Amino acid sequence: MKLGDVAIVRSSFTARGGVQGSTGGVLAIQQSDFTAEGFAGVEFLARTDEAVSRHVLTYGDILFRSRGQFTTAWVVPEEIKEPAIAVMPLFVIRPNRVKVNSHYLAWVLNQRASQQYFRQSSQGQTIQMISKSVLENVELRLPPLDRQEQIAKAATLAAQQQRLEARLLQCRHQLIDLQLQSAAQDSPNTAR
């Protein structure tokens, strides 16, 4: 089954003069708001007064980075509690939720097989670009919906564990560094 069979893929909003730091309007999610590790956070989002209501995102929509070093998919974060739009070159994927779980679909798009397909199908010499038709034609395996939900939950927990382990390692390093600095300061000065 192909992505286009279970989801609508559409281009995101084209900001005419770029997204400026407006104080009103709607939140504008840009490609730079996502890293390989995830979403930067609502507090970092710009706003725009230009938005059109047909571009407003809903929870469960998937944002897909179509350009750059990594082509990743992210479900619109739950912490976005007000109207938001995605800005080009992001693609917006709206899954048919009767057939596919949004978190499962994002997980599939981020898996090695999908990523390999995107690399092989990308366009552009310097910057990798994935077209809408390439995205719509990515092959999917869709187990029953309840299994998709289980896989998505397990993937979320695994990602949380990985982030926590990385944070723990960072804290251990900081603790050791502080202990070593303290030991260096407490040592009697032997240099003459």
C-alpha cells in the first residue's frame, strides 16, 4: 500500500515575505523548528498574519521535512493549543485515521526502508529534495489499527528512554567535571 492510499499529502503555506516575528496571527511552524531529535518547542515558533484558514493544522496531521540533510516526519505536537500552520517546504500529511494511526505513520516514514527510498528518489545536486509524488508513493505496511497503536506507543517510549539516557550521561559528565574541578581547587599548591 502507498501513502497516497491512506493519506492526503498537501503543500504547506507559502509565506510571501518569509515569516516575520508578528505578535498576532497564527503560529507558523517552519522546517527549522524540527531537528533530528524532534520539535524545538512552541515557545520558539514565529507567527504570521498572512495565514489562510485552509492551511490550519489539526492534531494528528504529520509534518514532513522535504528538504535538507534529513527527511523526517513528525506528528503535530499536542502542546500546540492554538491555530497553527506549516510553512513551505514542509509537507502536511493528513492520514485517514480509520486506516492509519498518525504516530505509527510518522514512525514508518522515519524508518530505514522509507529513508532509503527517499534518498534514492531525491532530487537536487546540493540540497536533497523530496517531491510530493515521491512522498505519496512510499510503500507502507499497515497492520491492524490496534497493532499500529501498540507499535507507536512502544516507539514513543523507546525514544523517551533514549533521550533520558542521553540526559543522564550528560549529567554524569557534568558531575564528574565538577568533582574534578573541586579536587583541583582543594589540592595544596605544590608549584614553586
